[in-house]
Amino acid sequence: MPLSQVAPATATPPADYAHLVPLRRLPAGQSGVVVRMVGRAEDVHRLEEFGLCHGTRIEVFRQGNPCILRLAGGKVCLRADRSLKILVAPVHAAP
């Protein structure tokens, strides 16, 4: 199946994607903002139904497979899927 990039048409991509990391690389307790999701359209759409979409701030509650994310006052459990990539911009806490 072909992969498709899904992002809102109004989203302005950052000038440099070098600061983005795969969601699976964020440690527990780390926050990030979803910038890009790449995968089958139906998989991306399903995550969007759970509230995981471009611009959403997430926090990794538990790393691993499955990982558990906090978002919008709730928790979402995700299993690893090689056909789906979620890239986030890490949000670093102020010192």
C-alpha cells in the first residue's frame, strides 16, 4: 500500500525538520508537539479521531510498546507500527 502524508492544508511546516524526533524516542515525562504523521491515510485518520493530530501537545506517560501518551486530559495507548511515523518537536521545560 502506498504511504501518504497527511497534514492539515492550513498547517505551516517548520523551515527546518532537523529538530524533529520520532515519537518513540521521547522518554517518559517528556513533552512534544506533533508536527507530522506519515502513513496510510486510514491509520493517520484513526489517530486523529483519538485527538492525535498536527499541533497537538503530548506527553509520554510510558515509553515502549505499547507506549502511553497523555493528551487533551486523557491517555492514549499506541502500539508500534512500522508503516506509521509520528514526528514531534520536543518541548523542553524551562529551567
